[in-house]
Amino acid sequence: MNKKGDVATGILLVTTITLIIVSLWGMVTFNSALYTDSKNLSEMMNEVIFNEEYLQEQTRLIFDEAYNECGSCNNEELKQRIIRISNEKEKTYRYEGAGNIYAKLRNGEFEIIENEGIKEIIIKDLFVEAERGNNKIKRNFEIIIKLGKGL
């Protein structure tokens, strides 16, 4: 008789037993701490979202205060007021999750564009981040705020 099929059948049997052992080992040693990992990631995402919204509102407050002090000033004077107010706010309200907003404001790294009595202030290349253990989430964004009468 032809015994060439016996080798293939033997290899198939050994492979099957090996796969069964590996599958059982995987089930026994599986780390079921997915809830903890998921909770950490969820907390990080919530922190990043909060930090971004906090920065947008804090920036709006700074710009509104500067505009209310000097709405009819030229752009350079308004920029200097924004820098002064942001330095005061940074000393008082410095928040660890604030990313690089205060550095951008302190260094005057923002644009003021005036169009038909409405001033638009643009800050680019901002970031916020959150970190838990070896995981880190970083979000990049920009802030655009319009100031003027009727807004």
C-alpha cells in the first residue's frame, strides 16, 4: 500500500494538538483587566476634552477683558494688553493641563486681524495632553475668537 499520506496525517495531528494547547494557554493566561485600561483611556480623553474647552474659555476671557479695556486701540496696543492680562492670569490661574497657551500669549505668538470693525484673534499650534502610566494622548488645535460690537 501507499504510505505517503501517513506523514501528512501525522503532521496534521501534531499541528492540531499544538494549536489546542496554545489556545488553552491563551485562555488561561488572558489578562482580564480591560475595564481598568478602558477606564484610564476614558479618563484621559475626558481630561483632554476638558483642557481644550478650558483653554478656549480662558482665552476668550482674556481677549474680552483686553477688548473691553481698549476696544478702539490699534492691533499692536491690543496685543500688548492681551500679553499683560495673560501674564496676570497665568500667575493667578495657572493650570497644569493648560498646554502651551500661556507661552503663546506671553510671546505674542498670535495674530489679530481686523475686518469691518470685527477683530479676529487666531492662535495656532496649541496642544493639550493627558497621561496615565505609559499612555499619553495629545491633541493639537487652534483657537479663533471674534471680538467686536454685536458679537
